[in-house]
Amino acid sequence: MNEDTLILYYYNDGLSDRERRQVETAINTDTAVSAQYEALCRQLNDLSETDAQAVPSHTLQRWHDTIDRAAQQTHIRQQQPPGPFHIFSFAWGAAITAALAIGIGIGVYIAGGDTNTPMIELANVGSSAGNVVPA
Amino acid sequence: MVEILQSPGTPTQADFHEAISNRSDRWLSACLKITRNRDMAEDAVQDALLSAWNKRHQFDNSARLDTWIHRIAINAALQLLRKNRPAAFEPLETDIPDRGDTQESMRAEQELGKSLAAALTHLSEFERLCFVLKHLEQWRLKEIADEFDSNVGAVKQAIFRSVRKLRGRMTGLQGEQA
């Protein structure tokens, strides 16, 4: 069997369900394929050594310090009282919101002018309906 | 150690220290296999720790903290490598034969030690990264392809080539050791 297919089978990735079943059948029924796959597994497992590099003590200390410093900053942020009320920021925000509201209002008014129902008529209907006196 | 207000399940400062003490050698080894440069690998672990601390509220408590940091460290290593050696992320159209013992590979072997890490120095950058992410880090082919803005087919080919070269190398090394 094609070794590339067996590699993908080993990784359980990159093969369709049908292809996986075909490989599985071949491994279970064909002794040559079974031996080929066993040898491949052995070699790939040998490539899985988990050799850990020793970390020099000064580097290890640097990483511990990184966490301590980050925690310290978090602590300082948590201790700080909420910021004061900024009147200028508020004024700017209010002005921008007002300008936006006026802009939207003008836009709606202009768009309303294109429809077949004039705004003025709608206003009249509303006002007369409110003045109806029951018989 | 400072006292920090946090929601239950969020890893604490002590949890981070414990993970560093127990698992940082694994993070460094993994990053070293990606970057092949000790300074870059150490920086990647440091960046990962800081990033993990800042995002600790996103940590899924059902997972292990050290595994989570490991994954962040790999991403940090890839990010650093992309910045420093962008060519490593370009898949090659054709197979590059093992160049044998070059000056560069011998220097890397000195840094990384013998065996697998040494054998990895004989792969092209793209092959090495694909192999490390697939074989050692168990990423999905699609994830690797996305990381490199490549396609699954190119990643598969790189892995097939790596396995072929590494099997040859490892057999040779085992023969030398026997």
C-alpha cells in the first residue's frame, strides 16, 4: 500500500471515512500491509521523543518575574478608584450625539418627502381625529 | 504575592508559577523546535506567559493550564518566526533533498543536541514546521495550512517528505549509536 496513505492513517487526518475504512480493511486482512504499517508506527513513534530542554535558572526566574510584574500591575489597576467625571469629554459626546440626531432627523424628513403621503397631511389627519366629538 | 480579585476558575498567580516550575522546559523545547533559535524560543515563552496572564479569564477550566500556555507559546513562536524569517512560511513547489551536514545544521545540532532535534535541522523550514506542528503538536492539517496561508495538499506533501527524510536520518543515527 502507498506509504503516504498509511502516514495519513497514522495521523488520523487527511483521509475520508471511506479511505480510512479501506486502509483498516487492508491492515486487518493483508499481512504485508499490516507489517508495513507496524514498521511505520514504530518509526513514527521513535520520532516522538519528548526531550525537554533544561531551562537556565536565570531564564526561569525571568519568567516567574514576568508573572509577578503582570500580577502587580493587575493589582494596581484594581486598587485605582474610578476615574473623575470629565466635563469636556461629556460636552463633546453630547454635541456629537446632538449633531448625529439632527442629521438623522433631516435625513428622515428628506426621505419622507419622496413618498406619496405628504407629512403635512398625516399631521392633519392626526389632529382632526383627535378632535372628533362623539355623537 | 499580591492579592487579586478574580472570578472562580480563573488561574491564579500561584497556578502560573506552578506551571512555569513544572512545564516550562517542555514549552521551551517546543518553541526551540519551531524557531531553532534559543533567544527567540525564550522570548516566545515569555510573550506567551504574559498573553496567557492577560487572557486568563478566557481560560477554559476543563483544560490544563500548562497545555493552554503550551499552545499559546507555539503560536507566539510562530509569530516571532514569521516576523524574523518570513521565508520559512513559504511552501516549496519541489522537494529539496537533504543537504547533508552543512555548517548551519552542525551549529544547530550543537544547540539542540542529538537525535530528533538534530535530524530536524536537515529539513527545509516549511517541512520542519509542518512536521513539528503535525507530529509533535498534533495540529490538524487544515490548521497548519491556515497558519501558513497554504493548502492541505501542500502541507501533506511537506509532511510526507519530512517523514521520509527523518526516518532515513534517525535510522542512520541509531546505527551510529549501536
